[in-house]
Amino acid sequence: MTDLHPHDETAPPLPLASKHAIPKLVFAMVVVLSAAVIGNMATIPNIPVWYAGLVKPAFNPPNWVFGPVWSLLYAMLVLSFWRVLLRQASLPAIAVFVAQMVLNGFWSVAFFGMHNIALGLAVILVLEALILLTIALFARIDRLAAWLLAPYALWVGFASILNAAILSLN
């Protein structure tokens, strides 16, 4: 890990020309896209029948919003993780990021795949805590990488409220 202070404006440039830049990008993509694929496999078949039959709060976005939002968030996650990997991140930063991505995919399995709204809520609350920890760990390594996770933390926070509301209504 580099010894960059989170407010250090003199951070060295990212080593994009390094022979490890592309393999690290591929690793970041595999980690993030694995969660996305698992999430989609659990979610998509359950939207038309099970999810459509749930009572949802008035602030529930239309279904078409989720795809574009998650696509943008996943792209930002890949970029954030790649930046941290390029800076020779510490094992704890990498492990926490991977752990929250596992929970990201598992939330869809719990909520949509298992139709277990309460388990989904438990998972998403732990997920949100791990996202915030990831942001704190990434901020020590690369401030932009940490900021790239802020919209994700906000969206998962909103999804947590939505999950809790759906639980209370069903």
C-alpha cells in the first residue's frame, strides 16, 4: 500500500503503462461482473410474477430505472477497484471490497431468488456497512476511488429503505 494521506494532492499518477494494468482491470471486472451476473440471474426471472405481486411503497421506482442505474454503478465499481489495485492496495482493502461484492450478489439471491424479504434486509444492511468501510479503506489509497463508491453507497442506502418498506407492507 502506498503511504498516501487521503488529502495528499501530490499522489503519483496511476501506473497505466504497467504490465499489470490490464490483468488488474480484468480482475476488477471479473469481481464486479460476477456479482452483477449472479444478481441478474436471481432477479430477472422473479420480476414478472413474484416481485410484481408484492405491495410496494409509493417511492418505489419503476422497474426500468434499475437496469441503467446498476449498469452505471457497476462501471464505477470496476473503475474504483481498478484504481485501488493499480495503487497496490492492501489485502484488507481488497478483501472488504470482494466481501461487499459477494453480499451484493447474495442480496439478489436472498430477496428475489429465495423470496425472503427479511433475509434480504439483513444482507443489505451488512452490505451497506461494508460499502462504507470500503470507502474508508479506499480513501487512504486513492481518493477518487473512494468517491466513485459514494453513489453506490447512496443507492444501496435507498435500496435498504425500499427493502424495509416492502418487508413492512408484505
